Amino acid sequence: MQGLSSEALSQVADYFRVLSEPTRLQILNLLRSGERNVGELAQACGYTSANVSRHLSLLTQHGLVVRESRGTAAYYRIADESVYALCDLVCGSIERQLERSAQDRKAFARVHAAASPRRSRQG
């Protein structure tokens, strides 16, 4: 992102804003296995078709998915597979943070447990 103009950074922020909604991430994850129509996505997500359509519209506007009409149905597929690499990178980062946090909690628990018997003897 180094050297990007304010306008370009705003576009990057918009891209991440689109990815910041769990339902949209769920839709993208479902499209990993291939194209689907609104009804299939709605059923798999557990949301109404209208709700899924709104999310798909936003994903389409930002170039994350492509819409293709076939008869009376619209099918959606991923426009750029690199979104999965980005999501996998973020998931890996979160996983490492959680592991470090769990290790910190364990270390604290050991220190706290070791200190507790001394306190009860002093009382």
C-alpha cells in the first residue's frame, strides 16, 4: 500500500469493508466450490433470498463475484480467486494470535496457581 494516493487507499478500505460482513464471507466461502444461484446460496446460508441478493449485489459491484443470467435464474461465481488467499492469510493471522493468547493465559494460570498456595498459608 506504500505510495498509494488517498483515493486509492479509500478504494482499498472499501474492498475490506465489503469483506467485513460475516454473511458475505459465508457466501464467498460457499462459492469456493463453484457457482451457485441465489436460492442455493440462501438455503445453504439460512437467510432469505432477498437478503442474499443484497449481499451478492454488493459483492458484484466491488468485483468479487460475477453474475451470469441463465433463463430466469442468475448464477454467481468468484471473479478473482485471490480473495481466498487474502482470507486464508487473515485466518492464519487470527489463528496465531489466538494461539499466543492461549499460551499467555496458560502461563498466567501457572503463575497464579503457584502463587495461590503461598497466599493461603500466609492468611
